[in-house]
Amino acid sequence: MSKTRGRLRHSDDRRGSTNAKGHAMSSIDEIAAQEISTVITAAEAAMKDGDVQRLFQRYTEDVVKFDLAPPLGRRGADALDAEGQRAWFETFDGRPDLRITELEIEVGGDLAFAHSLNRMSATPKGTDFAFEMWFRASYGLRKTPDGWRIAHEHTSTPFYMDGSLRAATDLKP
């Protein structure tokens, strides 16, 4: 594994890459971080298009996922349930809109870590209102012969610790 390390911070327009101190990254790290950014943000178009194959090709075969929806976690083929994903898409009028923001990427050789704040909105079938929610996402990526792939993904929303245990889906950055 290379000792190359770098960090890429994205503004919402996805331009500019610097390390943690604000200095320009090495070209190797910057290229890797841009490739990783493309892998992560490909979810936006895949969700909009309802393209399950394109959504899932971003993951390793042995991916570990901790999603917003139950169960607590899934791995491998269980995490890449195409029929389940298609069924979820069908619960909405139109497709869910996903926006990945505040994406930060740390590259270290053939491994990388990233995190973002994501916004999803959609209109559930049978309703006349759309919902919007923000949630956190963390990603562990591995460089494979096919390029960078997500090996670990964790999405979550905080909950109110006021005794209600209500999910804090009303939070915004």
C-alpha cells in the first residue's frame, strides 16, 4: 500500500481540492479523490433514474452496509438486494431526489474514508406531500482492479434524546 495520503474537501459545486491544512494535494491523491467523489456522487443520478444496477455497481461484492432502514446491518449479496431496491423505488410517485453535500475524502494508498451530509426528498405514493430529510453518511472505500468501490457504508439520522426517541428528520445543515 502506498504511503500517499491526502484529503479532498468539496464545496457543493464540487470544485477545489486541498489537504487538511488548505494546501494543494498531490496529483496522485487528487486523482484518487476525484475518482472516489465520482463513485460516491454517482448515487445522485442513479437514484433520479431509478437505475439499481448503476447504484449497486459502486459497491464491493463483500460490502457492509448500515442503512437508514432496518435491519441493523447487511453484508454482501444481502446488502445488494436489487428487487428490494426496485420495490422501494415503487413506493414513491416519481423517483427520490438525493443530494450529497459537504463531501470530504481522505485517501491513504488503496483505502479511503469519506463522509457527507445528504438530503433526500420524495413524494410517497398515495400522498400529496413530499418529504425532505437530511442524514449523515460515512464511507470506507477500497481500490479494486475495477477502480474505487465502496466497501463500507453507514447512513444515519440522529434522534432526539428528550425521552421521545423521535428521529430528528427535521434537522438541516
